[in-house]
Amino acid sequence: MNEEMHKAIRLFNEHSLSVISTDRQINNGTIMVMDDVFGTKYTIHKSGYARVRVIGGYFHEKNHYQLNKVRKITKERYYKDGFYNTTERITLPGQYLELAKMVIRKANKERLTEFKK
């Protein structure tokens, strides 16, 4: 585990997000945390992705949503002439502190929304 991962874990602990990663996840560069208030789980990955795990729906299915920002880009079609518009995730590979801040913002937004009800 590198120094940036340690800093991210300390930041999570300061914001009531408990680290629940296994040793294998840590060795692979993934940090999983759980919100102590609502039980929502979040992950940040070495590849630069941040995800939230939502449980709900008819059969309590588990869904993972990405928290990374997106940008619209135009790509060339390979099977037809022309171009098409699509979105692309903005990843932050290895930037654990920035990913942790992204997760903390999402958790705080969820907490505020719930407390306003």
C-alpha cells in the first residue's frame, strides 16, 4: 500500500466512512468503504474509477454506479462512414486522494438529502 492510499484511508475515517477492504483488494489497489450512517458501499480503484454500490429495487439487486465525471466526444464509425457522439469517463489513475474526495462529496450529498426529509 502506498502513501497516497494511506492518506485516502485516513480521510475516509475522518468522514465516518469505514474501510472494509480485504487484503487482496488492497494489494490490487482497490479501497472499499462503507458509510457508517446509511450503509452505502463505495469503491475506488487503481485504474481511476470511483463507484457506489446501491441495493434496492424489486429483488434487492445490487447495482454499481460510476461517480467519475464524463465528457462528450465524437468518434469515427468503423463499420459505416461518418461520426457518432458518445460519452467517455474521466478517470484519475492512481490519484487516490482525488477519488476519495469524490466519494466523500457523494456520501455527504446523500446524507444531506436524507436528513432534509
